[in-house]
Amino acid sequence: GTKVCNMASYNLRIIAADKEFFTGKCVSLIIPAFDGQKEILAHHEDMVIAVDGGMMRYKPEDSDEWIQAVVGQGFVQILNNRVVLLVETVERPEDIDIARAEAAKARAEEQLRQKQSIQEYYHSSASLARAMARLKVADRNLRV
């Protein structure tokens, strides 16, 4: 097959609100646009494309591997064979998995707490019902 280095590359910068994610040469960038995925190759015409939140991937010049990341909304600017992807957030899937796992754990703990408080509520209302029943019985016995 053709070697990756034969493919024309371009300068790509991926910038999020809180960090610069990638700067370097790449051969392809695939972004989630509002009307489907768009691939940006070298010498793409100059334009600005709105980016929707979702999975984006790019292929660095010196790599056979696609690098994936999840991006928030933003836009891509293509100008003179330079591409800047400017988004709210950008995260590697493995970082998201960790964050998602931690959020799921927190949710599970919260649900457990709620379940316990519901059980406590039922337990105390059952105790209250029993106490009321005993009072009624005691009340009847007193009247006799």
C-alpha cells in the first residue's frame, strides 16, 4: 500500500477553552459537524465550519493511528492549509471513561443513600403505626 508520508499534510492546532490539545502536522481531521461528519484533508478550501459536540479524530503525519477525542461545540477554521479546531472542551476517551466511572460511582452512592433513607422512613412509619395501634388497644382497655 501507499505509505502515510506520501499523503499531503497540513498544520493542525486543536485548542479547547482550558488547554491546547494538539499542535502538529496531520494528514486528516474528521469532525462532527451539524450536518454529519466532515473530513478535512490538505489543501482544503478556506472556510469556517461549525463543530457539533461529539467524537472527532485526526491522523498525525508520522502515525498510522487515528487519535480520537470527544469535543464540545466550536468551529474549525481552514486558512492557507492551516487548520485550527477551536472547541469548548476536548477530552481523550480514556479520560472521559475515568470521569464517567467516578460520576457513576457517585450516583450509585447517592441512590444507595436515598434507598437507605426510604427504608428508614418506612421503618419509622411502620414503628409509628405499631405504636399507634398499641395506643388504641391501651385506650380501649382503659375504657372497659
